[in-house]
Amino acid sequence: MMSTMTMSDLMTPLLIPLMPFLAGLVARGLPEKAGRVVPVMAAAACMTALCLLTAGWSGGGWVKMDTLSAVMVVLVSFLGAVVTRFAARYLEGDAARGRFLSWMSLTLASVLTLVMANHLLLLLGAWVLTSLFLHRLLLHRPDRAGAVFAARKKFVFSRLAEVLMLIAVVMLYRGHGTWFIDELAASVAAGNRQGLPAAALLLAVCAMLKSAQFPFHSWLPDTMDTPTPVSAFMHAGIINGGGFLILRLSPVFAAAPIALHLLMVVGSITAAFGAIVMLVQPGVKRSLAFSTIAQMGFMMIQCGLGAWGLALLHLVAHSLYKAHAFLHAGSTIGATPRAAVPLASPALGLGLLAGLSMVTIAITLVPGMAAHAAAVPLVFHWILALALAYGIGRAWSAYRGSLWRALLAAAGTVAAAMLLHLVSGKMLEGYVVHQAPVWLSAWVACVFTALFFFQSLLWRASQYPLGRKLYIHALNGFYVGTLANRLLGRLWPSRSLS
């Protein structure tokens, strides 16, 4: 394949990550104003380069530009530009600002390379560099013991993920005789299953480590001790890198369904765990971190069910929302806690009835939706109905007399959701279809139903001894992070701090 490639085929797409890479190299040596502006301009230029440089490029070789890559390049470069600009202002007066922006630009370049990689070794190399550059960002304030400890924990989990990916990549090469992802997909489509189950399981665990899945999640909330721009920047293809890995290697996972089943089970546990712990966190950033954990769990469920388009749509929407939430975290101080709003049972009952009715009507009446709904696992429609029920019940309980506005908002949400479902079905057409077992879909439905009732009754928790105990345990993350910290303390004692 490489023998038929021209130099233009190789260099054209690599110009996209090259710009932030060069900005990262020179940012430290530039004058203050230029050192602030150049990284922002380099990140913003990536989107323009995507349009100009790939217009006549057909792809192939070490890099590729399909729908998945194009969407990720736009997302990563856009968030990179926004967060870099925010960081330049956020760190005004910080003597190490140039160094911080340099590492941020280098991280952006490695993520852009990652999302365009069509070669397993390039994918692995970009994955490693992304983690190493992020490690430098996490150590921006080395005098803060909490930040250093969190960086160490992330470092250990990342090295474990990379070892698993390396083993999986070698297994795939030995079984299929190619390093190129498109050739690997063709080999799998032709019926070659050598090494797939084991490699897919290793890659699934790798994705779980990268995307903070239970029980490997505790590194993410611990990194909240680092500057806020880092927390926002991690949603530009870093924390959600596990989901991208599964989408990029979807032929491998679809041919080894046991790995997808593992993702469904772990993802549902993570989603419920993250949502519960999020509700009781007093700190804004830690609450957002556990919200991200829950959302990454939901993305793993979508991947496990083979809903590739929905998973990509969720990845993009969550990245944009959560980066915005971190950058505006200060504006949420003083807001009414979600658990403090009493939810009346009639309101929840009405909300559930209205939610189910709206989803059913939309599936039946929206042109083209009925055919698409048959391809989307039924459990997603049920989860949408539960979300609408909770939203309607909370709006009615918190703001008396606003029922009609809540119903109109719910109807608008259903319409937008159905439209996005239709769009997601077109985004990754041609991806291998995977049908999950009924019992796994039922498991996911039961988990989210239980979570719905838990959230609905949470405001009563303080009235009962069991509820107060649960609050304390949830506040401490059910001590999973504590166990991880103890293990890390044995592997990497604090006396070696430097």
C-alpha cells in the first residue's frame, strides 16, 4: 500500500497536526503577546486546513480522512482553539504560561494525529504522546501535592492501557498480516477471525482505562486540582479517546461481541455509579468530573449495542457541553442542588406517561423515523422517556404553574432527539451492524430504571438513617478511589516526590 502512495498523500493530512506541533515548539521562546496568540491561531487554523488540504485528497496510507476523522478533527481543533484562548487569559501573570500553552499545543497535535491515524503503530504512538503531553499539563503546579498525586495515578493507568494496546496491536498484526486499519477491516470482513476475541478484550480494557470507567475512574476527579483549562481540554478527544478507539476499530469489536458485551456491562455500572456520586459532590468541578464518568459510561453502552452513529453524536455533544461547563464552572456557584428539589409522585407519574407518549408518537409520525427506530436499540427510546419524565416532574415540582412550558420543552427535546437520531444513522453508514442479546438490553434498561427511581427519591434521603449513610458513602465515591490511592502509594511512595 505504501508503494502506491505519493508524498502528497502522506504530507497533506499531516499538515493539520503539524501546525499546533510547531506552535508548541516555539511558544516558549516567543514574546509574551505572540506566545499567547500563536497557539490559539494554530489550533483555529486546523479546521481551515481540513477543508483546504483534504478537498482533493482521497486518503489511504498511514492517515485517512473519513467521516469519523473529519468530525473528530473539527471537534478537537475547535475545542483546542477555544480552550487555548481561555487558558491564555486564565493564566495571565503566570510565569509558566508559555510552557503551559506549549504543552497544550503539543497535546492538541498528538490528538489530531490520533484521530486521523490509519496505521496501528501511528495510532499507538499518538495515543502514547497524548498521554505524556497531558501528564506535563497535569504537573503545571508541581508544588501542589494533590495535583502531583493525581498526575501519577493518571500516569500509571495510562501506561497500563498502552501496554494492553501494544499487545493487542501485535496480535492483530500477527493474525492479519497488516498494520493498516482499513486493510485489517477488509481482512475481518473476509472472515479472518484470528486473534480477534483476545485483542478486542484487551482494547476494550484499554478504552475503559482511557475513558475513566469503573473501577479505573478515580484518576479523573483527582485531576480537578489542576488548572480549569486542563479539565476542559481533556474533552477534546482525550477522556473520550476510548470511545473513538472503539469506533475506529469497530470491525474488530463487531467480530468479537464478547468485548462489546463487556463494554455494555461496565458502561452501565459506570453510568449509574457516576450519576449517583455526582449528585452529592459539593465541589463544582468534582461534580462535573463524575458527570463525565457517567456520560462516558453511557457512550460505552452505545458502543456495546453497536449504535455507532449515536456514540459519535454523543461524543461530540458531550464534549462541547462539558468543555463549556468547565469553562463556566464559576457561574454555577450558589445554584440550587438538584437533590434539594422535592419531587411529587403525581408529577413523576405524569412525566413518565407524557414521556412515553411523546417518544411513541414521534417514532410513529416523524417521516423516516419508524424505519430508523427499528435499527436503534429499543432501550435508548426507554432511556429518553425516563429522562423526559424526570425533567417534567422536576420542572412541575420546582416551578408550580409551569407544566405546559415543561411539556412544550419536553416535546421540543423529543423532536431534537429524533432529528439527531436520524442524522446519527447517516453519519457512519456502512459500519458493521451488531445486535446485542436481549438480556443485555434488558439489563441496561433495568439499571437506568433503577437510577430514575433513585434520583426521584433522593430528596427524601436525609429523612432516613439508611439514606444518610448512603449519602456519606456516595460522597466518598464508595471508597473505590481510596483503595486505588492506597495501591498507588505502595507502588509509588510519596517520598520520591521531586
